[in-house]
Amino acid sequence: MDVRMRINPIACVGHGLCAELLPERVTLDEWGYPVVSAEPVPPRLEAHARRAVTDCPALALKLERIR
Amino acid sequence: MRQTATMAWPMQAGATASPGLHRLLPPSRRQPGADLAGHVRAHGPLPYYGAAGGLIAEIRSARLTGRGGAGFPVAVKMTAVADSRGRAVVVGNGAEGEPASRKDKQLLWLSPHLVLDGLQLAAETVGARRAYLYVHRDDRLHRLLADALAERSAAGCDRVAVELVAAPPRFLAGEESALANRVAGGLALPTFKQPRIFERGVGGAPTLVQNVETLAHVALIARRGAAWFREVGTAAEPGSMLVTCHHAGGASRVSEVPIGAPLADVLGLGREPAQAVLTGGYHGTWIPAAQAALLPLTNSALRQAGATLGAGVLAALPSQSCGLAETARVLRYLAAESAGQCGPCLSGLPRIAGAFTQLSQLEPDRRCLADLERWAGLVAGRGACHHPDGTVRLVRSALGVFSGEIERHLRGRCTADRAPAGGPGRVPATAPASFLPLPADVPAGGAGPAGSPRSRRDWR
Ligand SMILES: Cc1cc2nc3c(=O)[nH]c(=O)nc-3n(C[C@H](O)[C@H](O)[C@H](O)COP(=O)(O)O)c2cc1C
Ligand code: SF4
Ligand code: SF4
């Protein structure tokens, strides 16, 4: 089952923590807000992705199934 | 045009008919909406179908699409709401926050009972017991609608009670998640929609949101049938639509036209010299006038020009205006209308408006072009609502269509400049641009970020 990261831009406050935890899928733009890739998260990165989801202080991230 | 064959309103003797079709709007616009008795004389009584879902087949066969901007098939949305779990709610969307659009206010003013009939039919179709009419904050219009509702309840023709809700005069007020928040008593701010409004909208109920013009078409289709509806328009996009036209000569008016009518005729392109046409309003697309003059008013033709009909706003930019100054002013307005909830929208839109404002001045710094490209890419698709995406659409089409004007500005000249003298950053003589209609409080030009965050009160 493929999954990808999804961000709620209203909740996100731009801590940038997610970009440290999952640099393969999240980079920061020039204002410090995360640019989240729509590419699937491969199994080897899934643990890091889950960590980013649970550690986001704004609970703005989630992993969603790709339909 | 088969105007007489499809007329819904009897012509009054001696009245001069306004041009276009008269399915939704009466030929004379001198009086506000007819009383209920006059409405029933013109259109016949409200034909309830007696069963949830009864009308959907007719609407599907009419191929009716939403007139609020997205053009989504109405039968598909009604089916989705009817199939969602829980008792549905219906909302007629007459927020019309777009400053260049007047068609919904005109329709509500001239034919309120047609919209209210459509609201009842929509409620019956999805099995709703609550209905709301969400309308741009305007005291006269609200009084007229309250009277119309009182008249209907005295006559006993409504099966579902309708609550009138005022929409704040904000560009985003009619976005459906903002609408759902406001109708539930909150602020008219968009939310991150998951699940969609048709599954969980007002107070968590499955919610059918339809534009008020869409509802008026529903009321006519219920009476006259899908075949009648399809007598005008094209096979793929049947029916008529309301348009708000801003002519190059300065006149602006609302009319009803068959879908597929020549854009040049609708907008009077042959009569007054125009350089470009804006379609789809301030989230829309500029098209060079020569190209626009050849297009029929259909979504399929406009899509090939990278545009859509949107909510029917058309504007012909006069030859002597500066398209950059006009676009810059709209962008400052759009930046100030951001709800400021999402980082990229909050950070990007004012910068985009600032860079575009620089471009609208003489001898701008060439680097603002690269900034615009980069920021457009950074904000697109990164908001909770489509506000950044619509803004980017306008920016990109303006950069393309007005590329000649950009070159002129870089060389210190401007189409609108009657006194070409002075130095870098000078504002052309006819500025501030003022062709496209905007509220009076749009932030003035300047290179810095435009606008200031709105207070919570502004969203009520
Ligand atoms: C920024 C924004 C503003 C909108 N404003 C309006 C509006 O004023 N009136 C309207 O009917 N739809 C508006 N819409 C579209 C609504 O979200 C919704 O799609 C529409 O009301 C559905 O009705 P329809 O299918 O009959 O068009 C807006 C959408 C966006 C993204
Ligand atoms: S960690 Fe959460 S709040 Fe911080 S930037 Fe990432 S998504 Fe936004
Ligand atoms: S994208 Fe912009 S306008 Fe839309 S909700 Fe976010 S901040 Fe508000």
C-alpha cells in the first residue's frame, strides 16, 4: 500500500521540524514553510515519516494512502 | 438565438426588452422582483416532484453545470449529497464576493422567487429539511428577500424553512468551506476540507452548495424539462448563462446569453477598441483581444486558450489602458483578501502583488520578473483553498499577454502614459489604473508587501 505525506497548511506554523526528520520528502521554502512532495514514501522511509507526523507540534502532517 | 421561442416572461406592451435571452431575467429591469403572484403567472406554480431524487434524471439530461465558477455537473453533486450519510442541508450561494461580478445580485433582485423555487426543489431532491440562502451583505437586497420569503410562507408554498444568512463582502466568502463555517455561525474563513463539504459541511451535515443562478436554472428545468433547457446552448454545454460584461467603452451590464454565443458579440469587441479580454474574473485569465474575438463562450473553447467561463465575468481592456497597472491593482486586492491562514499564501501573495506593482511602474528592476516566476511556483497548490492557484493563473496569463507592455516598461514607456518623462519607478500618468472594478480601499501601489491582515470582524 503506497502512502504519501499530506500537510494541512492552515495548521502548520512553519517550525521546519518535518524537514529535518524527512529531508527526502520535505524541504523548506524561502519563507520557512515546508514543501511536501506528493511522491510516495518508500517503505525504508516510512518510520521517519511516522516520526515526522507524530512529532509535528501543530499536528499538521499526516500519512495518507494513495488511491 | 431562438429568443422568442424560449421566452419565459411575457413581454409587457411598450417595454423595451434588454438584449439577450429572458429565461432567468425579466425583459424589463425597472422594478425589483415580481411578487409571488406575478412570478407564478409568468412561470407557473412550483412543481414538487414528490420524491427525493425525482428531479435528478431531468437535471442530468439537461447537463446542467454549476454557475458559481467551477462548472461541476449538478446531477453528480446532488447524487453524492443524497447518498451521504445523515440528514442533508442545502445552501444557495449568493455571496458573490468577486467585485467584477453582479449577476447573482441582479438575479436575486429581479427574480428572487425563481431562486427560492430552486432552493426548495434542491432540498426535496437531496431530502434536506433545512435550507439557507447565503447572500452578499446588502440591506436592500436582504429586505427584498426577507419579504419574498414571508410572502411564500404566507402562501404556504415552501415545504422547507429557509434562513437568510448575510455573507461578508470578502472575495473568499463564497468559497464553500468558508460558506459552511459562516452558515453554521462562525467566520467566513476557508477550512482544510477533509472530508469534502458534500459529506460534512454545515454543522457536520452533508451539504449541497449551489450557486443561486444554478438554482434558478433548476427551477426552470423542473417546469419546462431538459429538452427545453437544451434548446439554446451547444450540444456539449447546453443552456444559457448570466454574464457580467465590462465593455471597453466603460459600460458594464449583466445579461443572459446562450452558451456558445460569440464572445465578440457578447462583449461588443468590434465596436470599441480593446487589447485584451479577461475571462473568469479575478481568478481568471487574460486572452489577447484578437484571439478572444474568435472564441465562442464555451468552456471547451476557452480551455484551449487556457481559460474558463468561471462565474461569467468578462472584461475588455481598452486599448489605451495599461494591462500591467490593471493587473497589479487586482493583485493587491487579492493579496489583501487572503485569509492569512496558510504560510505560503500569507507570505507569497503580498510579495507577488508588490513585484507586479513594480512591473507596472516605469523602468522596473528586471529581477522582479524572476521573483514573480519563482513565487508563483511557490504558492500554487499550497493553500487550503484555491485562492493562491487562482491568483497565480491571473499572474501567469498577464505576464504572457502583456509581454509587449513589460518590454515597454523596461524601456521607460507605457501604453497608458501620456507624458513620457521622468525616471525609474515613476508611475505612468494615467495611474492609478481604474478600469477593472474594485472596492475603494485597495492598498495603493508601492513596491512593498501589499495589504494588512484583516481582523476577525471582517469575516462576519
Ligand atoms: C475563492 C472562491 C470564491 C468563491 N466564491 C463563490 C461565490 O461567491 N458564489 C458561488 O456561487 N460560488 C463561489 N465559489 C465556488 C463555490 O466554492 C462552490 O463551488 C459553488 O458555490 C458551488 O455551486 P455551483 O456548483 O452551483 O456553481 C467560490 C470558490 C472559490 C475558490
Ligand atoms: S513540523 Fe509541522 S508545523 Fe513544523 S513546519 Fe513541519 S508541518 Fe509545519
Ligand atoms: S490559501 Fe490563502 S486564502 Fe485560502 S485558506 Fe489559506 S490563507 Fe486563506
